[in-house]
Amino acid sequence: GKYTMSTAGGASIPPEQLKARYIGTGHADMEKHDWITQQHRDTLASHVGHYDQLSYYAVAQNESIARVRVQMLEKIHQPCGPPPTRKEETM
């Protein structure tokens, strides 16, 4: 099946246009690690950018808001750890 999204008016958006509009949606040659890293970065950036979410996590962790913000910003660098080693294709 072909997946499409639609606008508020109901007009469908082709996948190519969707990928051009939203960087994090990936592309055919994207590795799994790259894709999941992008998703985690987007999520962390959203949490840092929304004070209410940041405050919620700070209370849940019994930490200051500033400390939780710094921890999230540090995680953005490599949220899923270092990338796996790529096997070189030899034939």
C-alpha cells in the first residue's frame, strides 16, 4: 500500500513533497541508526523547547529544570550512542 498524508482541506500530499517539507522523515538510503537518531533528536529538542514538558520531567526526576535541560541538550549529540561500524562492500 502507498502511504499518503493529507492537508487540513483533505488534499493528499505526495510522499516526495512530504519528505522535502519535513527533514526528519528520512529517505530511501537512510540507515536505521540515522533515522532513529533523528527521531530522538527531534523529541529531545521538543522537550527542551516546551517549558511545560521540561518542568514535568524535572518534577518526575526530582531534579532542577536547568539540570534536566542540560542533560537533554547533552543527549542530543548522540542520543542512541555512537553509530555502528559500516561494513565496506568488497567484491
